[in-house]
Amino acid sequence: MKYRAILFVLTGLLFSATAEENWISCFNGKNLDGWVVKIKDSKAGENPFNIFRVEEGLLTVSYADFEGKFTDQFGHIFIDRLFTNYHFRCQYRFIGEQIEGGPAWAFANSGAMLSGQDPRTMAVDQKFPNSIEFQFLAQNKSGDRVTGSICTPGTFVDVNGETITKHVIQSAGIALPIGEWVTAEAIVKDGKIKHIINGETVIEYSNPKFDDGSPVTHGWISLQAESHPVQFRNIEIRVLE
């Protein structure tokens, strides 16, 4: 309890302990306290068109109030503190229709950006934080989509001991249909990272670095808005030694 109390004081977030394993709830189900929104062409802290909102206790990406066509207003909502070694988990589901103007690749596409840059350091016109993306996808008509893959905006990683510089590294996790809840977990520990979908490890990698070659050792976690409505619940984190 003393450890949790220290966390509360240091972070100022409305976290609450959820289990004996020191899991911390990052979302209170009522508002966006403890989070920072950053959307392309807007400053950190602004939430144009109320894209990130709370609906029926769920953290929701909605375009119900959006005006006009989507023109690359990619967005992220950040837990407002940095983490080093951690176990992150949440549940996600895609809902509704993609907004007009959203790119084809962004259909039923979101993710958790791991160990990324502080949203307040992002340029106003920056689309994505420099980070490692734990990609979330729902299935499409092809039936061959996977979820839990790696995307590397401003970064690169090692897979099976080999440095991979391509932007998307596919996982072994088969994507589920739109509307189905999926449990996603990421374990980040001492330069080694694991993606878990519905209890199954779908990809592992290590030695993450920014494009300038500096190691990714810590950073902010964010959830994405990429033109398709999506909802999140049970957003939790456990700080690892």
C-alpha cells in the first residue's frame, strides 16, 4: 500500500489498485483525467471534435462530431507519466463505420504505442509519436488479417537476433471480427518486449532503438485514433522491478 501511495503522489493520476499483483487501473470510466490527448494539427491537450470521449464507461474513439472528411487527423491519448519496465494490458473492440476519408489501411486499425515520446514534445503536424506500436486490428473481408504486430514510427527493433528496419513486422495473432472484445498485453522489460493476444504470445523482440540509434529505455504509453471508431476497457498497468 505504501508503494501505491507513492505512485499516486508522483503521478497525480487517478489510478486505483485492482489486485494483489499491484495492477493499477489507468482509466476511471468517467472522464479523461490522467490522460493527455494529442491529435495531428492540434496542440497537446486539445481534443478537437471530442474524438476521445467516455461512452457508457468505455474509453471511446468517436467521429460523431467530426466535421468534413478525415484528412490525416491521426490521434493518440497518453497515460500522463512515463514508464520503464512494465506489463500493460487492455481490451479493445472496433465498432461502427470508418469515417469518410480514412485510408484503406486504417480500416479497423488502432494500437498501443509503447515507450513513446512525451506528447508535449510532438510537433503540431506530427502524425505519430516516436514509439513502438503494438498494433490492434479487426478482421476484414479477406480473412487474412493478423493483430498484435509491430509498427515502428521513428524506431527499429531486433527480431530473432536480426535488426529489422521495415515499418510493419507481422505477428502470429489472427484478427477477430469487428465488435468482438480482444485482450491485448505487452510486457516491456530490460530491452525485451512481448505482445500477447487473448493469452497467447504472438511476437517477441528486443533492443528497440530510435532512428538516431539511441536505445528506447522508457517513455509514454498511448492509444490510437486512426479513423475507425474503437473502444477500450480494463486499461491497466503493472510496474515491473
